[in-house]
Amino acid sequence: MEDSVAIQIHSAAKSLLKRMRIPGANLAECLNSTLNQFLTWPFRAGSASIMDTKGNKASFDTVIFTNSESNSEDQPVKINVDKTACVIHVIKSFSQEELRDGYENIAVFKRLKRTAMPKAGIPINTTPLGFIFAVDSTVPIEKIAELMILQNHKHPSTEWPDMVTVLTHGTVNYAVQFHGGSIEGDFLLPSIKYPQVFPMYVHVLARGLGLYSMNKMCAFLFMHLLTFSPGTKLPIADVVLEDVSPYGITLGAYQFNLESELVPLPDEMYAGRRLPPIPFRIEDQKGELLSHLEFVTWQGGGAVHLIGKLPLEGLLVFLGPAAKEAQIIKRSNGAISSVLNIGQAEFNELLGRIQRQTNMNVKAEKPKWTITKMADEGTTSPFMARIFFGILRLRDEAFSDAKKIEEFDKASEVVIMTLFNARSTAKEIIETLTKHTHKVSKGEIARLIQDTIRIDESIENELRKQVEEFLNSTVRVLKDGMQKLARILMLELGFLYKKQGAFNNGIATLSETEPELVDYLLETRKWSERLILMRNKLHTGWMLPKMGYKNNAGKIEVVEPQISGEPVSEFVNYMIDRLCCFVEDLSVYGLETQMPTGISVTEISISKRKADCPERFQVTFVNGGMQIWTIAYHDSKFEET
């Protein structure tokens, strides 16, 4: 039985890698011969010098072009640009310098003038492709995407490479997303300016595919060739990408402005950075909803988005001359216009005219949102960025099943909110002690009468109540909350909270499959057992000892009561810090085990974390991505980790 096309291409990638690692191997020749195994007439891959009608030239060792002779093995020295479907800048090992050179060479090629194609009955794609192909790289695929974004600032989008492929790592190319939808597929960079600008986002999409990178590159190339020369018999993308992971990470985004230039998407326009726009209801005379209409803010203008069954073209008439050149894009749940030279004021006038000149009524939708202030700190706080926002972001990557997400969220909410309260109680304990100590040292509430110390204000009851609350809430997080959350993440940690014999048995069983977690839990046991024992003592009548005071050369000093052999402030600070680290480390470890195949987690160094949201972790690729994070116990404080 013959292997599938996807397997054949993957096997060819293995052979290509083996050949390219032979000293003295000609990289372009190896790549050309590999591509020619799958290209069909009229296409061939080979070295060529490309010319346009004005005598401008560009040369590449790998060019995919149309060849008039179906079986010709001759490599043409010179070919016309109109016959050139794709050029590939081939390098052995990726580097920033090679990327820059690849950009420059492909820009020269894309600037060559092509002959205008006569109108035909079927669409013909004359847009040239430019690829950068590397065998290997010491740079992770996410970093390659970041370097591409930097290079993009130096060139117009009509000159950008369409894809960067690192055979052993993955690919980076562009994907399209229309407003209101999800990412739909690969995007072919235009070689000319569009007469109309559509409300779509162009994402920089990285994929960590290992040797399946050849499949992805071929799928993109074949898709292009099928429209470059209609009638060509090449496998479609679904066949080439059979069993290849579709997962990708977006690392940047662009949108077309009214000059049809791809420009970076402003930060405030990213999903999650602002509340969604409130649509307007278009109702009939009986108050029945006909459609929703919303204004989509765009760079230099805006678009009109309709959700429902009304014809958008009929409503755009009320925009007047501004809608004269409007194009309509049909969507599954409605339609959206091309980007027009209008703002919010013109959209409001559109609504007013619909209200005045038709038998339909326009009303602002009244969303039933509840916006509750959760805390006096936002995502600039490491605690909020990492324990709250960061873990939820990883959850989105780990789970696609709505029921699983709901289970995780319920368990996670108990952990996070109880930890938040415990952290607040810890701050209250420190504040209570600090204020009391300050008043005593200043003589505001303490007097020395001969050898007798007189304290006029007691904090005994308040401090005891706070300590009891702290012990109860921290153990609830540690033992109850995290145990339930761990089970949802397919981790069984019940032995961590049991007596030494049961703990030892649990560790022995776990060491066979998860040795890194075993090392982490052995260290965790040293502090978690102390915390649980102190909480248990509350139920046997233990209470925090009284405050102590001493005369030091005529000055009254406060002596803090102790918990488990430590001053109460040190115990509280240490335990809340350990607990925050435990919640983050274990949650991320569990989520990492639930990631889709080929996806893992990497740790962001402190110096590279964003000031507005200093997350510690992000997803990465197993093949060709950033260094994979492995759980390991650390003594460093939460904010310093």
C-alpha cells in the first residue's frame, strides 16, 4: 500500500535533512530535487536568473517556475518574471543577518514588473511568493517571528517574505481573520495595493512542526500554484497536512489602512484590551429584532458590521456618498462592509436616517453586564498577572471542551479567591503589628513606671482572630482547593496531606512517572506540613500567645508572639509566599500536562516580562520553540521568581 502524500513529504523531509548535513552538500540542489519529487507539469524547481521587461533582475538558487517542456531536465539560465511562481532564499542555519539578507533579496524579486494578465473566465493568481528556507536554527521559532516583525518595519508589506521555514523547527507565515470571526487560514501577501480595504486582521502565525514544516511549506506552495496555473494537478492542503498539527501561536497582528498598507494593529485593538462595542438593534414596528448593527473602528476609517438577516447593502444607502464604493462581505451570521472613510459620527447619522426614513426602529442594545471591582491592583501586579490572568490564559490553551473549562474555573475560583483573602489577611496581620510596634516605640500607648511596663492599647484579640483566619484560609487553599484543582488536571496529590507513611508510599508510586514533581513535593512537604499542623492545633485549643514587651535601656520594645518557632510576622510572610508559589507552580505544571500534542510551556525571564502584565509563563512548541519549563522547587520569593 502506497504511503499518503503527507507521509511521503514527511519522509522526503527526513531524507533532505540527512543529505543537507553531508559536508559540502549543495543546499539549494538538495531542496530543488526534493521539491521536484512532488511538483507536476508545468512547474519545476531550479536555479534561475529572473528578468522583467525593463531589464531588472533577481537571481535565486531555488525558483519554482513554469517550464514549457513537460520532461525537460535543463535548468534555464534566464526566465521571465511572469513564469516565476515562487523564489526561495536558502540558508543552512538561521540567523538575524541571514533573515535580513533574505528580506532584501525577496524585496528585489517582488519589485520586478509583471505583465498585466488579460481577463479570463477563471481567476488567475499572479502574485509572486517569496520564502526563506533554513535547515536549522539556534533561534526558537517564536524569536524568529519577532525578528520578522522587526524586519517588516523596514519594508512595505508588498515586499515581505510570505513564509519563513526552518526544517527542524517550524514555520512562520501570515493568517487572516475577519472582524467578528476566528482565524480562517493562511494569507497570501498582496503584491499590489487593493482598491478596497476589508476589515480583516493579518496575524503573524508561528507553528512548531519539526520536520512536518516541509508539509506546511508545500501546502502553502501548492495552494498558490493551483491558482497560478489553473489546471495543475497538485494535492490540496488537507491532503498534504493530514495528521499535521494545526496549532499555531500568534505573535503579532496587522491591518490594512485606507491607503491599503499593512500597518501594526494598535495595542488597544487586541481582543481583551477593551470591552466589545455595543451594537444597535434594528426592530420592526412590533419590537421584533431584525438585525444588529455595529460600527467597527479601523485605522483611518471604519466598517459597518451587520449581524442578522437584513441586507446590509440596503442599509448602507443611508450613509450617502460615503458608501458609494462599499463592498459587502457575506458572513455566516450576517455581513460586513469594506473599510470606509467614516467615523462614529457618520455611523450615528446612518442610524438616525434609518430611524427617520424607514418603518424600522433603532435602539441601543442594553447589555446585561455586571462589572465588579475585584481588587485595588490590576495586571501590573505580579500576583494578579500570574495567579489570576496568567493561569487563565494557559487554561484557554490547554482545554477546548466547555465542560472541562467550567470544571477548572469552578475549582480555580475557590483557590484564587481564598488565596486572595489569605493574602489580604497576611497584610492585615503585618499592618496590625507594624502600627502597634510604632505606637509603642513612640510612647503613645506604652509607659514605663519604674520597672513596670504599662500598655494602654491591646491587639491580642484582633491579632488572634487574624491569625486564626490566616491559618484556616491558607490550609483551605493548600489542602482542599489545590487537591480538587489537581484532580481536574489529572494529578492525585492526596498523599501530600497525609501522615509520613502514606506520604512515602505516594512519593514512591509517583517517582516512577513524574520524578520532577516528586522532587518538588518533597521540598513542599517541609513547609506545608508545618502549616497544616498549626491549623490543626486550633481545633485542640491552641491560640496565639500574648504579645511580649521588654525594657531596653528605658525604651519599651515589642516582642512578637511565635508560631511554630517563628515570630508571627515571619511565619505569615513565609507561608503566604510559599503558598503563592505552590499554587502557581502546580497549576502551571498540571496545565502543561494537558496541552495539545506538540505544545508546552516556557518561563519568561523577569527582565523580559511586560510591565503592564508581568506573566511568568507562556505557551511554546515542543519542536523548535523556547526552552521547555520543568517544575523545580525554588526558595526565591514569589515576586523574585
